[in-house]
Amino acid sequence: MKKWWKESIVYQIYPRSFYDSNGDGIGDLKGVIDKVDYLVELGITMVWLNPIFKSPNDDMGYDISGYREIMDEFGTMEEFDELVNKLHENSIRVILDLVVNHTSDEHPWFVESKKSRDNPYHDFYIWKENSGTKEYPTNWGSEFGGPVWKLNEGTGEYYLHIYSEKQPDLNWENAKLREEVYELMKFWLDKGIDGFRMDVVNKLAKDLDFPDGVVEDGEKYASFRPFSVNIPKVHDYLKEMNEKVLSKYDIVTVGETSGVTPEIADLYVREDRNELNMVFQFEHMLVDRQSSKWKKKEWKLTDLKRILNRWQIELDDKSWNSLYWSNHDQPRAVSRFGNDKEFRKESAKMLGMLIHMMKGTPFIYQGEELGMTNVHFDNLSDYKDVEIHNTYKEYVMNGNMSEAEFFESVDFAGRDNARTPMQWNSSLNSGFSKAEPWIKVNDNYKEINAEEAMADEESIFHFYKKLIQLRKAHEIIVYGDFECLDEKNEQVYTYKRKLENKVLVVIVNFFQNEVTYELPEDEDFSQSELLLANYDVDENILADIIQLRPYEARTYLYEICSE
């Protein structure tokens, strides 16, 4: 079934790092307003804003202390309204983060909750007494390091926090809590937003037996995931949310759901289940990681193909896929999967084509269209992410990792890689701010910036513009069926899309080695014409054997003649 959100191209904005309009070193809503023309030029049709709500910023806005208030550093509600209006005037929809697995410990609900066991808000959170001789109610470890439990001396109980200790988990078993959440959702939807990206939404339900987990070798705590990820009860909550809120508006919902397979994702997004519209899955984000995100592993192109192909094929027409390489929690794609030195432009374009020509709604993370790269800082103090600092305490200070190993891990896995300021031009602080930015600018901003890219017709920016234009112009890119053509090839990724009598063929050399590539014998591409490429290509028609240069990517289109 055709839907406007299936045809959207989403641009993710991390407001703190996008553009500072008032010279305090922090990006803000007025800064986004000032750059709407840039978004229009790129051609995107929807913006996802990372959290803009009142917060003490222990986890950069994902610790909310006021759901109906704008973060002081970001501006005012009037500026938010102005931003939504300006985006809508330019045919750009806007979605916000919905963060309701947890709040800040400074949220009024939690301030009340911890006062006494009979406080009306006490049951808004998850509290457990410690029994026996155990150190904590369970042996689970937090996502950000350390235990998931923290003692509140006022009540003699421990509260659950699967993230930072300043992010206590909400108790979704409490019907009053759920109603409060639904009301705050309506508040923002009634202001005219077009949907939500739902933070860690598949962790809302918990295993209420709270059993201990298995502690892996070398770890101090067991993973909380078996007891808080994809617990069946979560579907009851989402169906209720859909019935009471989501179904009343013409909006889109995107659930952040780690630990899902296509089969599990189908339970969240299948149209007849009335829950969400699509999810972010993370299987391809784990292709180069061991069980810990801080440890690399060797991987092959066939590993990545297996994952991406599976998500293309196994989500049928009644479910929908999201497409992305990057976001605020992931390192920069060109540094991770491409070559951010001698082949930065070529590999960034290749990655863009590979993902944007697939079936699903594509998400572009700010700076991806410029080929922004990972950053390296020499000092721990230069990093601002709570996860990085907690990991340093848990691994380095406890002797489980050397400093050198830690900084090497941060270079390839740290979240601050994606959070350095947007590189607008070659002036002071990359044109992001006239003041010292809240986090350092990447040193390469004089070579990599929007001003340079927009002036260069061969830039990554203009390539992304073409990808967006093609998606708008060719229905096959949105709705066509997917088929991988060469699953076992370890260097070239080839797939086709088919819709009615049209066929789209995508060929990418995923690595920097040149390769002679022979197309599958059982396919006839003799009538195909080049639609887009990241190199100059002499032949417009696709030959049976082609020479692919480093990170070369091509897309061809042809029609099947009816007999």
C-alpha cells in the first residue's frame, strides 16, 4: 500500500551540533530555521529532530526533565513553532524523538517518586528491594557501564536504570503512567508535528520476575537484554498507544529496536497489527563488532549482503524497512565502511547509492551528504558522551583495557564521532559558531564543508541531491521488488529492483581494489541505460563485463519489452 512516509527522504538533525545562531557554542532551533534553505536545496522531505526537550543533558537530551518544555540552550516554544511552520511551508515534514523508556532523575515524576513508597508517583518507576546477600537486586549491567540498580536511601529501595543512573526507567505496567505519556504525545501532535522516532521502544516492557542473568567471561555483570528487549508485553503497550493516540493522526512512527530480526520486526510494523510504521534495526551495524561495541571483528562483504538482503526480502509489502548508515549513535559511515582519505568522495557516494536504491525509507544523518568523517581527540576531556566516560571508568580504570586500546576503540566506535559540529564553511569553528563549540570541530573542516561541496558539481552533496531526485522521479526505487544478483561475490554488490515492466540494476564495488566484473549470465541487460554513477562512464549501456574502479557505483534502468 502506498503511503507518503514510504516515499519520504528523512534528514536527521542533531540540534546541539547543527548551527549556533546566538553565539553560545551550542546549536539551537533558530539555527535550524536559518538553515532550512540548505535542506530545501538538498531536496529532503522530512526532518527528524533529536531531543529538544528540557534536560540536564547527562545523555545529551535523552534524559528528559520536562516533556512539554524546550531545552533552555535550544530556544523557545515560539521558535519551535516557527521552525515547524517554515518546514511545512517548504513541504518538509518534521518528527520528534519520543523518549519514554526513561526520564531524567530530575523529572518531577522521579523527584516525587523517590520521596516515599506511598507517594502517588512512586509506581511510575521500577523499584526493587535487595534480598539476601546479593550486592544488587539482579546482576544486570547497564548499557553505559556499571550495574542497572542504584540505591535510594530515602526509601531503602533500588531503582532500575538500564542506561545512565540519571535515567531511571519508567514503569509501563502503571496505567496512569501510560496515560501521562499519551497526553504528552497528543500535546506535540496537536502542535502539528508529523510523527515520532521512538527511542529504545522495544525495551518498554521488562521481565517482572527479575531473574539473574549469565555473566560472560571477562565481564562483571550480566546483560540486561534478555529481560528487557522484545518482551512480548511491549506489543500490548504499543497497540494501546496506537489505539488511543497514533491512529487519530496522519503521522509516521519509527521505532528504535535493537535486537530484532525481520521476523520480530514484523510484529512491530505489520500493517494489520496496528503498532508502528517502521523500525530501525541494527544487524548491519553489528557486522564489524564483537559482542562488545568496543571490540572490532573481521567481516566480509557476504556477511553484510546476507543481512541487508534478508531485511529487503523478508519484510514483505505489509511491512516496511528503514535505510541508514549513520545516526547520532554510530560512527561516520565513510570512515567505517569506506575510505575517508584517498577515496573519501568515491566511497561516500558508493555507500549512498547502495543504501538509497534499496526498498525502504532512507535516513540521512547531518553531514553524511558532505562525507564528514570520524574525529580523533587526544584527551578524554574532549569527549562529551557519557557512554565514553563511563566505559573509560569500567574498562581502563579497572584494568580491563589499556588507554591506547581504549582510545583506538573510541576512534572507531565512539558516539562523539557523529556529534562534532556540522561543517558549514572554512571559517572559524567551521562556521558552526562564533564561540567555542560545546565539542571540538573536526580538524578537516577547511577541506570538508558545505560551502565547498555546494560549489562543486562533482561533490558528495550534489550526488545525494541526485539520489533524492531519482527517488522522487522513479516509483520503482520506492516500491520495486528486490533481488540480489551475486550473493557470493566478496567485492561487488549487485542487486536489481523490479516494478511492473521496469528494472533497476545497482552495481557497486565495495572496496578500493579495481575489479573486472562479469554480470550474471542469466540476466539480459542489453537495453539498460545508465541512470547514475560516481565516476564518468563512457558506455551508457551496461556491458556483460565491466571494469570497476575503486568504490565505483552505477545504477542502470531499463524496461522489459512486452511480447
